[in-house]
Amino acid sequence: MNATILIVLPILTILMFDLGLTLRIDDFRMIFARPKAILGGLFGQLVMLPAIAFALGMCFDLEPIYFLGVMLIACSPGGSSSNIFSFLAKGDVALSVSLTAFSSVLTLVTIPMVMQWTGELLGNSLGMAIELPVGKLLVQNLALMLVPIVLGIAIRAKWYAFSQKLHDKLSKVAFPGLIVLISIFFIQNYEAIFHSFGQLGLCVTTLILLAMGGGVLITWILKLQQKEQRTIVIEIGMQNAAQAIAAATSPFVFNNDLIAIPAILYALMMNVILLTYVTIVRRKV
């Protein structure tokens, strides 16, 4: 077992538990109050984004190992930091929280489905069988994501004041921990990252930009408000890199650092592009 996974699995668990501490059952009920916004955002994350990623993987003629990595980050749920970005962009924070909640739960099932579908299509195009451990991926997601989220929600519901204090402390630890993780991974795999940065970096950058543009299109078709548009653009553009890295490097799932490289590059470009986006939209509102 490599040293990276000893850091990434606890960090992912803490991030998901901390996410649960910010959620309420009412966040899941928003689908009944605002179905267009919720379903539009989920369509963008769960359907449109993986479809764009697959098309780009084919267009850029990515190596199979990187192709799988791009698909893995594309079908991951929205990152919890999207809530902060939505706040900074003067978006709809309640919508952002609900979309993060829904995507974090739904992708427990959709990630194994999309990755199995990807393996089959990619294998057919290469004339070879690609077997992916989708069952183990589902089990790991349930253990490291669903359980911590549910536990966090339960603690918030039972001991609200305590949950807020705990959230304040964990939120100060989780993000620096993620930065440490990415730094360690970068150092361990710098040769492969530099070697693939040109083609793969352009691919994930294009993925983020097309995803954000798709978010604008979805909100235009559904005639949503500007605040909802900014939120959905951010939600579709910010995926949970920690989860993708955990699945890629886990000895229980893919056990391959190279599959995690797209997630590392995605995390870097995601923050650069969305910070730029937030800066621009703040000047307009």
C-alpha cells in the first residue's frame, strides 16, 4: 500500500463528514420546491459532464489510463468547496448546498455505472477487454462517503451547536490536508505529470470550460435566475478531486497513481478558472 492512500482516505472521510455537518434533511426536500433548478444542475453534473469528458477523451486520443482518470473526475460529485465559491460569487448558496448533497449521494451509484460503461466502450474501441473493479468502487464509496455524510447529518440534527463547533475546526484542517495530499502526490509522480501536462492539461481545461458553458446553456433553457445560473455553473465546474484520487490510488479499487493524474490537473485548473469566474461575476453584480 503506497503512502499516498494513507493520507487520501482519511482526508476524504473527514471532508464527507464535514459536508454532512453542513446538511439538513430539508436540503434534500428542495427538489420538490425548486425542481427545475435541482434537476437542471444534476443533469449537468451526472449526465452532461461525463458525456463531455468521454467525447474529449476520444478527441484528444488519450491513453486508456488517462481516459479512465478523466472519466473518473467527470463523474465524481460536486466538491464541498463549491458552496463557498457560490457564496463568493453571490450565487444561491441554498441551491449549491442541495446540489452538493444530492450529487454526493447519487454518485455513489452513478460512478460505478459510468465507469463500467466507460470500460466497456473503451475496451470495444481498442479491441480488448477492460475489466474495472466497479463493485469494490461502490463499496468504498459507501464506506468512505455515505456513512460519514449520514453521521454528520445525524450529529447536526441531534447536537446542532456542537456540530457547528466541530465543523469550524474540521473546515480549517480538511482543506490544508487536501493541499498536502496534492503536493505529496505531485512530488511522487512529477515525471508522469510533466510528461502528460500538455495534452492532458488542455483536455481537463477544455472539460471545465465546456462544463461551465453547458451550465449556462442549461439555465438559459430552463429560464433560471442569474443567481441560480452562477451556482449551477460553479457546481458543474467543481468536482470532488479527493474522491477521484481516493478511487484511483486505493489498493481496494484501481490501485494506480496514473489514473489520479487527471484529477490532480483538474483540481489545479478548476481553482484557477473558477476563481477567475468568481472575480468576473462579482464585478457585475
